[in-house]
Amino acid sequence: MPRLALFLLLSTFSLLVHAQDRKLQFCYEDHSVYPWVTGVKQGLVFYLLNKTEAELRLNFDLISLPWKRCLNEVKAGRIHAAIGASYIQDRAKWGTYPTDANGSINKELRLFYANFFVYRRNDSAVRWHNQRFENLRQQSVGVQLGYSVGKDLEELGYPITYLPASEDLVAVFKTKALEVIVLENSEADRVIAANPGLENLMVKEDDPVKGGEQYLLFNTVYYNANSALAHSIWETLAKVRRSKAYQEERAKYISSK
């Protein structure tokens, strides 16, 4: 074995052995993000994390927090990584995403993919077309707190009302205080299924507002000191996600929705 390859192998092994002696703290959103987060340490993302933790013989401390606070804790370096973060430039200033040899985001090392759609009242004239709202006037758009899709819409000039959970958005939507809300597609399906009559009230616009990969986002200071360990975690998560066992587990959630 070439000396460089042997050195890298031993370095990675040393980091993994050292990591077994301490907890790696990861935070996740404290509300449903179906099917990835369905409760306290429940959902598909925890299947991925638990299998990765076992394979690498690590110790993950998984902390439930409001999403915006989770990101702020990682930014401040008090928590090592955020679970399920999309890529935006502001986050890349303090956090590190998995990249390939060219320095581009490595989408193959994602946790999952999420699509966000506009949902409007059935009597609303508002439409989402060509990445713009039509007939919105000065109405506010409901978005979950800390979600990057809200920032994207703000940059387009639209007023946003932020609420913590999908259920909160739907509750205000029912009162007519919000005519339009943005939800992740699978989470919206879950909420609609759990609320009889809601499917007759909510109309999903055809075009997504945003779609993208969601990653395990490490604090950059931590990553710089533990890059081999971080890459081992990203790569193992991806390997588990591609496995037949994971696909079978995913099918259980999709079929039970």
C-alpha cells in the first residue's frame, strides 16, 4: 500500500476511534417533516443516522430544537451539525456541506430530497406561475420558521408570515388569516390526511416553489478539525440511503401515509 494511502487510512481510523469516546451532537427540527422526522428520534432520517452510528461505532447525541434555533446553535459552534439543511449561501458562511473533488456540492451525499409547493384556498385568485405569484396583492405568505424557502420568497419581494410548524400554518389558513401557505410536499400530504375536509379547502399549485437536497450540515470550525470523520459520516449515510434495507423502510412510510 502506498505510504500516503496508508497514512490517510490510519488517520481516519484514529479519528473514528477518538470519536467513540465522545458524543457528536446533531440537532433536528422539533416538528414533523414527514417522512424524515415523524416524532422524537422517529422517522427515516433516524434510520439513516442509527445505521451510520452503528457502522462507524460512533456516539450521536440527537437534539430536538426549533429549526431556526438548531441552525443558530450549529452556527455558534455549540452543536456539531444540523440534520436536514438545504444549501444556501448564508449557511455556507459558517457551515460546511459535503463537496466533491472540484469543490461543488456533492448531491450524492444528501440525506434526502424535499419539494416545496404553494397551497392556496380553493376560493383564492392567487396563483404560482413561472416562479412568481399572481394576484397576491399585499397578502402575506405563510412559511415555517427558519425554512430557506421563506428567505427565497422574501428576496422576490413577497411578505412572509413565519410560524413554527405545518400544523400552525394550516390552523391559521383555516381561519382565512392566510390565503396562501408553502409546505413541503410529503409533509403537506400528511397534514391533509390527518385533517378531514382539508383536501377540499386546500389547492396545490402545479409548479414547485423550490426543490433541493437536504444535508447533514457541519459547523465549519468543527469540520476543519475533523474533516475525515465528517466525510466518513456523509459517505456512510449515503451508503445506507442507497441500501435495499433503507428502500424497504422508506416504502413503509410512503404506503402508510
